[in-house]
Amino acid sequence: MKTFYWYDYETFGISPKIDRISQFAGIRTDENFNIIDEQMFYCKPTNDCLPSPEACFITGISPQLCEQKGMIEHEFIKKIHAQFSTSNTCIVGYNSIRFDDEFTRHTLYRNFIDPYTWHWQNGNTRWDILNVVRLCYALKKDTSLKWVYDKQGNPVFKLDQLSLANDIEHANAHDALADVHATIAIAKIIKQTQPQLFNYSFSLREKKTVASKISLFEPMLHTTDMHPAQLSCTRLSVALAYHPEYNDRVLMFNLDQDPCVLLELDIEALKTLTFTKQSELSKEVERLQIKELIFNKSPMFVPNIYKLEPKIIKQLNIDMNQCMQHLSFIKDNQLKIGKIVQDLYKNDQKHIALKEVDQSLYDGFIDNTDKRICNQIQALSVHKLKEFHPKFKDEKLSRLFMHFKARNYPNTLTENEKEDWFEIVQGRIQTNQNGYITIDDYLQKINTMRTQHPHQEKLWQQLEAYSKLFF
């Protein structure tokens, strides 16, 4: 049977490579959203980095709560992985591909579990409701959800606000289980009010389907958070080329922008305009609007758009005449422009491996010999783990193994390993090594938050107490 597995994390910060997960909730439903099973559990702190006081304030989750109610990270992520790996499962959340899935991958990697296969093997896929919501706003604003706007009149796509606007019970916003229920309810409304859009969006979870709908140099509406909310997160765009190094993505150009610049400037100047933040460019200089559309991230787009409804053109504030002129120029120069854009995205510098092994997920794939050792680790008892001395081909995995034991099974460490681990953790909290929050910054943030939110004094005391475990 094909099922959805809806999930959400609460975390101790916003960086998947630095911060840790605090709470997980998952609900399995059938294709009609009937609940089959639901789970919620906590993860014990790994005691190798400090939590963000701001994150603890938002979620209301302290390290002490997780210590009391949680399981060690290794068992925590194994339990989640078992759910995700169930055959014919579509794993789905709200902003999950960009946020939660990245926490999943980094946590799996730190615990020697394959960080990728869960969302493509055995008929599995992944999907994200957030961009479906954005597409609804862009194309079916008046006949789908009820919308929320900020003071400037721009749409707000935050789950807690949208759920309230649509009469969805969401009293415990930022509780993982409440967020999952709210996500399912939002998806139900879209499916009921816009079944065709829902089914089309659902089809885009398949990498092959996305690839089949891409035609170079043909216009499409592309919906992504990289486009501003005031423009409905959607622009009339065109795929100029496939990425020169990754065959799972194309390079999209916003047709609002004059493409002449692609032929007028050299590659270095174009790189500056593409990869430099707008805030770092001169006010009179406009950043080059080229975006990656990645096939396996459930991108939202509508292909072959030549005639749009007037109300959509008005809502999206598209100058169709100008966009079509820009498209004609691109088509007249497509060979030159395609090559230039590919040159723009060629990586001339070799990838520099990270010194911090816990953060090195994307430093390269684990080869098959080392994968077999990773699988062995999953079957070891704590006693056998203490005696296990893996001979990895990739030396960094040997370092990661010591970190893995220290986080999950500290009693398996030798005296030398305990000393090494203490120095590693001290390096993180004392010197901001590899982006971890320092103890000084941590305590300062607590004091700042205490002044702003004195009614949360119990939480501030708990966070202060937690810091003493590191000395």
C-alpha cells in the first residue's frame, strides 16, 4: 500500500550541520489522509554543542526535558529511519526539503546510517507542502486557502498563521505533533479545493517527471522562495542550460531581467553579479537572477506558458511584452547564452574538505567497503562496540566513529578518547570553532532573552544550568 509519512522536527537551532534535533513527530496516512499511525518522541542532548536560547524559547523545549524524556541520538534516528524506509512511502512535511530533510541527512550521517536512500529506494519519494501552498497562492489565490498578509500587504506562508486563518486547530504551534496535524489539514484543503493542482504538484515529487517537463529556452512559471513574496514567489522564467556538473538540475533565468548582460560582461563579472549578495553590491547594480531548479527537491513550476490569464499576470506583476522580448533575444542567442551560463556554474576551485568531521556530510559519498562497516556498526551491542576497531578506507570516518561513541555511548571510550573528546568539545564552546556557539555568546543570549521575556525565568535557569555540564 502507498502511504504518506508526514513529519516535523523541533530543533535546538537552525543549522542542520551544527544544531541538534530535540523533538520528532510523524503521522502515517493512506492516500486519502486517513491516519494509520502516529508517533512523537524526543532526542537526548548530545552534550557536544550548546543549544540556541532563541530556539528553546520558540519551542519551549529545554535540554533537561529532552534528557528526561528522550532517547540517545543513535536510537532516535534509527527509529525515524525505519519509518522513512518503509516501502512505497512519500515522506512529506512543511518546509521539510529545505529544513527537516537536511537535519535528517546530517543526523543519519553522524550515526553511520545511509543519509540518502530513505527517500528514493523501494518506491519511496519526498514532497514538501510549503511550495505547493505558494503555487496555490500564485495560481489559485481566490479558490484555495484563506491567506495571511503582513503589514506591507505581502503574503505570509508560515504554518502557524495559515492554520489559524483556515480554522485549523493549532494551539501548540512549534510542537512537532501539532505542526504535523496542521500540515495534513492544509494539504486536505488544497486537495479538496484544487484537486488538479494538488495532483500536478504531487507528480513533481518524482525526479523523472520533473526532468520530462523541462524544455530549454521555453518559458515557464517558476515558484520558489528565492522570488519575493510580494511577487507571489513566482516569476516567468526560462531554463537556459543544464548544470555543467550536476545532471539533476537546470539553470533558470528570470525573464524580468534584460538578458543582454549575459553577452556584454565577461565571466568573472557575471560571477560577481550572480554569487554576491545584493546587500554587498552597489545600490545601482542589480544582482543577476539565475536560480537552480533541482529535480529531486519537488520544484514547483508550470511549463510552456505563453498565454496567461490576465488576473494572474496582474497578480504576478508580469510585463508580458518585455518578457517575450527578452525570451526572443535568448532564443536568438541560445548557443552562446547556454555556454556562458554553464561556464558561470563550472566550479574552477577544488572542494575543500571540512576539518570538522561531524559536518562533512557533503564532502563525498561513502564507498561500498566503508558502507559495509557502517552497516556492521548498526548491529553491534554496546559491549561489542567498545571492542570494535573499524578499518575505514576514509580516515575521517574513523574520527567520526569516536565522536559517535562519545555522543551515544560514552562508556565505550578509552581514557585517551575521553581526553580527546573533551578537547574537541572545549574547542567548540570556547573558540566558536566551525560555527558552534561559544559559552560566552550562549550566556549573553540568555541574559538578553531574560530581559525581553522575564516570564520565562525557569527556562533561562535551565539553560544556564545546562552550560555547567561542559566544565
